[in-house]
Amino acid sequence: MENYVTHKPWARNRPSALVVACSDGRLQENLDDFLDNHLGINRYDRLYAPGGPGALASSGREFLRSEAFRRECVFLMEAHEIEDVYLIFHGPAEDGPEEALCADYRRLFPTHTIADIRADQVRDAAEILKQGFGGRHTMRVHFYRCEVTADGAIQFVKLEVA
């Protein structure tokens, strides 16, 4: 097999943004579109894992996982001098299809309804914000939810977290 050489040069400067999102590939193109065309972010560090930012929250039963994921996240923030962190949850809109639920949230909360999981995500966002990242520098933290509507459209909704 031949080596493939890309036509884009290596970027010496690190991006100043970090995106933490679920590894669910069904939403990848939509996420890229949102970041590039709505937020104007086309270079960013990526930290993708099942549950996305939910992996940073203990959700009442995943303390060891959340601590390990948080350490990885803080490492990236510090080593790459991140200025903005975008934490993007996903799932169905209020009227959206159940199959759009984040599989990791479904695993953690098998009996929860769509409304319950949407509330769990907001609660997890508040926990993440409250715990902070323990880094040596400050950064701006932005929360969004990528939602699938009943007609299959994808919308990104800013989450207001207190």
C-alpha cells in the first residue's frame, strides 16, 4: 500500500479551543458544520468519548471514569493553553426520536425518559461547571446540546447552566 501525503501543511500553532463531544459518528458532520459555520471554529482540539461531556460528570455512579476523563481534559487544557472549551451533549429534542438518545446516557439511566435524560444532561453540566477543571489558567466554558428533532433536523441549543 502506498503512503498517502496530504496537501495541507502541518499547523505549528495549536488551536485555542477544545471541543468535548460524544463519539457518536451519526452527528459528526453536523457538529463540524455547527462549529465552522455558526461559531466560526474550524481548528480545534477534540476530546471525543461515549457520553461526551457527560463523561466528565459522575452522574451518581461513574466517579472513577469521570475523574480519569477530567484528568485527560485538564491535561489538554493546560498543555495546549486552551482559551475556550465547548462541551456538547446530544440527544433528541423534546419531540425527537428515542433512537437519537446518547447511548452512554441510556446505559447509565436505562429507565429514564427522554425528558429525564435531557434533565440529567443539564444537571451534569452544572456539576462540571461547579467542579471546574482545576487548571492554572482560566478559560471560557460553553455548553450546547445537539438535538435531533421529530423531522430529523439537527439543531444546536445553548444550555444555560447555573
